[in-house]
Amino acid sequence: MQRNLAPLIGQYKDDSESVYNTWFINDDDRLKAFRLIRKGLQQVVNDIWDGSFPNDFKGSSLEFVISCISEQKQVFAGASHPFYWKPKLRIPDIYENGQNKRAFGEFLSRCLASSNEEKLLNEIVRLDSLKIKGLGPAVANMLYFLHPTIFPPCNTAIVNGFNRLFGEKRKLGSWSEYLAMRLVMIDVNRKYRNLLSSDLGAFAGLLFEIGANKLLAGNEHSLSVAEREKVEKALAKRGKEVKADGEQGNLHSEMQSHLLKIGSALGYDVICASNDRSRDHAGTSLGALSLPGFPALPVHESVEKTIRLIDVLWFEKGGNRVTAAFEVEKSTTITSGMGRMIDLHHSLPDSSSSLYIVIPDKREKELQLLMQRPSVRATRVGVELHYLLFSDLRNHCDAICMFGESKDVLQKIAKRTGDINENI
């Protein structure tokens, strides 16, 4: 552990396909996920307190949280597996055991309310002492999104990477093992923080790369032929995944570009999400199609930060009144965009805004099923949402720009989510 890790960290950062580049520093969805997951965990706590938390993972508010985590690139692949209810094994025993369920709710509530490292560690020790079956360090992935400078993520690949790098034999599934690894990770990360980040996700990503056989460290320089072939296959697979992510990103930018052009043609001031301004479509940056600055809004700073992350906003000309808002959900959970829309609606009740979810055609059935869920319908009370399909937006963009007179023209191609239950 005393050897110089700077060269290894350099390889990790220089690899354009490493999770450092594809997830940690260049993935906008990672930043959006922090607030969304915090809000989702608060909902889990609320559901436990009011007795509406179900006796299964499916359909619960916890499923939404874990799905948001699982979508965070390769680092969190499989994050949902430990939380599926396995009745025969009685794990994780937080669904049918009311006492364990309340203990889990108390744990989450205290972790949401505090940022004191000592108190948070005490909460882990307290939770561990209850010996709730199946409720181990997989929970650390939630803690990471609450306190990224205190808790590193944890999964099989990260543990394997830790063991290979430091010559340890730590095991997955034990809080004591996780806490021991955490101490080493924090100590080493502190030493190399100028090369990585105070956010422990960067260092966890390094261990993930090692554990997934995508980065060679220590004795791995003496890999057998078979092992080296395995590494090459893993690298090839990652290359395909990175390419697919890039293609999805291009599609997302295309839809934003159409929406910005339509809004401008209809006479509105338009702007894209603050973290998307440098993206481009067909050689034109989204920032060039947007207002030079974000209009001042009569809301709290924390709420304004969320609104600034909405994919496209239309404002009345020369003012700060939101007239339409759009969230493009190409692959991430549709509920994430919906949450930002609902925040906008309640934060600016005087704005005459139309709210749209923009989705690929193949996700229409997914949206229809989502809208039938009681938990989703409850959050949408008083909020009218519409959705647009990618194909309709692409095919009719030029015609809407040429013949449209106001935002009402979108009703020609939009569908109301409120009509879904009647139509299916």
C-alpha cells in the first residue's frame, strides 16, 4: 500500500473509456442523480412512517431509488439484486418484518438528516447490530449518493479491485469488512486527492476498473494468456458500451435541438439545461440556440438549481415566466424527469407552463405502465403532463416551425398522460 499509485491513477484517467471519463467527470446524469436519490430516499422514509411501504421490492419507492442508482453506468450494475425480496431466504428482511422495516426507515432518516461522519458511522454500527438478514453494505451505494466524500460505493468488482491492489482478502456482504476497506480507501484517497477527487466515486471507479480486469495492477502484470484474453474481451465490451452511450447522447441532443428551434420559431426565449450548453447537434451547439443567461426566478436557490437542469425551457419573450418545459428521457428513468417537472409546477404556480416528457417511441408502453402505478399517480395530483414521441418531434419539427403560432401547436402531436388509463 506504500508504493506509488500515481502511474496507475494516470493510466486510469488517461483511458477515455474508463469509468472515470465515461461516468465520473463526463456524465451529466451522475450529477442529476444526487438530488433525485436523496428525494427518493426521503419518500422511502415517508412511506415506512405512514404504512404505505409494500411487502415487496416491486412497485415500492425503494425500487425507484435503486433503479436510479443502477443506471449510473457500469459502476453500479447489479445494485438492485440485493434488494429483491427472496421469500424462501427471508432476505432482505425489511418487507414483511415490521420491526426491521421501521429500523431501516430510522437509519435512512438519520443519514438524511446528518452529515457528521461520526454520527453516520454510528448509525451503520447500530444497523449492523440488529443483524437484519440481507441488509448489508449494498446500502452503502445509497449512502454514497447522500455523502460522497464520506462513503465509497461497494460491489463485487470494487471489493475484488481492492483486494488485488492492496493484497487483502476482504469479503463482500459484511459491514465490518466494508468499514475496514473504507478506512484504507479514505487514507489512500487523501494521499492522492490532488490526482483524483474528494468525492470517493473517483477512487471507487479505479478499484472497479481493477476488479473488472480492465486495469492491470500489482501481480496482474503476470496474467496468463487466458486471463489476458479475458481482459481484452472486457475492454472490447466496454468499448461497445461507450459507443452505445455516445449514440444515446447524440439522440438526446438532437431532441433538445428540435425543441429549442421550435420554441424560437414560435416566439419564445429558449434555453437548454445548464450542463448541456456545450453539446451540439448537426454542428450547432445547444448553447448557441439558447439564451446567453438563465432568467432570474422567484424561487429558492436550491430549487432554481434543479430547474436549471430541465432539458429545455421556453420563457415568455423578454421575461422569466416559464411557458413550457421539456424533459428528454432517452434511457434514464422516466420518473426522474417527471420529478423535476413536478418541482417546477409547485415552485412556480403562477407560470403558465405546459409540461412534456419526450421519449423514444419504444418507451411509450413503459410510460403507460408507469402512469398506472398508484405511487406515481399520487405525486401527479394537480399536475397535467403530456408526452411527445421522438419520431413525431423529428418528423414534424420543420412544419411546426413554419406554420405554428404558439405552444398550443404541440397539442397536434402530444399525448396527455392523464388519458393513458382510458386508452389501454
